[in-house]
Amino acid sequence: MDERLKKLSHTIVNYSLKVKKNDRVLITSQTEEPKELIKYLIQEITDQKAIPFVRIVEPEINSLLEELTTSERIEELKKRSEFDVENIDCFINIRYTTNDFENSKMSPDTRKELGEANAETDRIRINERRWVLLNYPSRLDAYKAGMPTADFKDYAIEVMNVDYAKMYEDIKPLEDLMRKTNEVRILGPNTDITFSIKDMNIVPCCGESNIPDGEIFTAPIKDSVNGIITYNTPSPYQGEIFRNVSLKFKNGKIIEATCDGNQEKLDEIFNTDEGARYVGEFSFGLNPKILEPMGDILFDEKIIGSIHFTPGRAYEDAFNGNVSAIHWDLVLIQRKEYGGGEIYFDHKLIRKDGLFVLPELMHLNYGLK
């Protein structure tokens, strides 16, 4: 048994979810591969005199079900989701990546119908329940990261076990500065974009919902985004992998979108609904142990020296009014080796080439030069 996973399970149950007596906790996993972690979680939950449940959702079977889903089945799935949010207090969702293209055959209409049917239960689960989303290291993840499987597992567990309480304290000066900021400007290769975050809520993310974690987010004023942004990390989404996505904005709306690859699929995503062409999140990646992209958003959005600027749904705790069935975290790394870039708050430079330049923020560089 891996003591590092025991430590991680303790963090999830006691720090992230704050599980208490008689809480009903649902653990969902895509395969049985994370069973060692699941066993530790069951023990930790039971130690708190709470009630664990486990659900295994096999990816290939689930993909076939999605591909063949009918309106009648979607209605039944909606009922099951409603049952979950009415009867479960805490959700632990363990992802285990086996194939980024597994659900690529699901039709756009079905995907949209399913998203609309579950919109309210998703809102409740995200905003009114306690939850953790965790990415358990897989062979495919190791391949994408360019590492041997055992080395990647060691790396991933180390990344997930960072000191989140310390991270929360470290982030506070940046949170304070963001709360005082009106205009943000981001510059970089084929990137020059401005927007306002005036009076928007600022949310530090330090291990309470995502594992691994390490970011601080808000949302732009919905109609304030103008300019162009070009992302430099590969992004799997809806069964495709997109590279060099570039978005042009006018008064908040995406008026042009290009990529290297499946342009038709890209257009389809941004035509999902009206909110898909507006931005729901702006965030700094701040995990000191995540340096390189691997095509997995739960890791890539936390890359130190990065930002993500997310078309689609805004979260309720930083809500700019945008509602959508999509929420697509697209990542731009601004460290020098990735092309560099600058971020200005109210015309004052706060970060250059991925490194904070203000004295009160330089500790967030964690020794990077």
C-alpha cells in the first residue's frame, strides 16, 4: 500500500471535503485502476462516521451509451442526476484517462441535449455540494507527459500532495491585488487582449475542489473583452485535440476562431449556444511543481507561469452572467521558453515571461528564473 495515497486520501476527506458524521459521499471512478486510493478513501470516510458509496463507470461502455443515447434515456439520466444531488452530500470524481477520443462519436445534438438536461443538477452539484475532481495517473498520461509510467505516477502524486494550506497563504497578496484591479491587458505572440474584472469576485483554488490544484480565478465583465488571444498548449475537448487555438473578440464575443486541425469541430463547439462565444473565467496557474503541458486540463491549467481564459459557463462564485453548456479551459503558458508575454493590471506590469515582477508577488515564482 502506498503511504502517499493514504496522505492524499486524508487530505481529500478532511481538508478538501471536510467530511463530517453521516455525510453521504459518492466516489465515482472511470476504472478499477485507482482501487488503492479508493480503499483509502473508504477508510477515511468511515473513520469520520460518514457513509461511502462507490460507482465504477467503464469508459468504453459509457462512450457507447453516449453514442446511442436517445431523448428518452436523457430524461432518465436527468432523474438519476436529480437523485444524486438530492441524496449525496459530497462527490469524489476520479478520472483515469484511457483515450482522449473515446467519446468523439457522440453527436453534437445529443451532447447539447444532455448538457441542457443536466444544467440545473450540474449547477447544484458544483455550487451547493462539496466535491473533488481528481486525475489518477494512467499509462496514457505518462505517455503524453513523455515519462515512464512509474516515474509519472511518482510525479503526479507529488504534484497532488503539495501543501495546499501554505499555497492559500501564498496566494493572498495576488487575491488582494486582483480585487483592486479594473483593467487587465495580456500581451504575447499573436496575443493582445484587454478586459475588465472590476468588482468581480476573486476565488483562490487551493485543493478544495481540484486535485492537483493551484490557481486563482475570476471572470471578465461579459462584454468587456476585446482583442486576440492565441493559446500554446494542446487541448483535448469533446473527443478532439486542438492546437494553436486563436480567438478574436469584440465587445466580449468571439467573432473569429481558428486552430490547427479540425476547424469544423471548433466552429461546432462555439456554436453550441450563445454563451459559448463569451468568456466565463480568467485564471492564473500557480502550482509550483507543474511546469510542462501534457494535454490534460486538470494538470495543464495549473502550470506555473500560465493563464487560462475560458469560453463558456461562468462559475456562480465569480459570475459574470454567462451561461453555457460548455466550459473550455484553454491554456496560454507565458514563460520565456514558450514565447514569453506580459500581463498588466491597470496599465502596470505585474508579470513578465511568466514571472511576477512586483515585490509582494515574487514569492509566487517559487524560484523560477
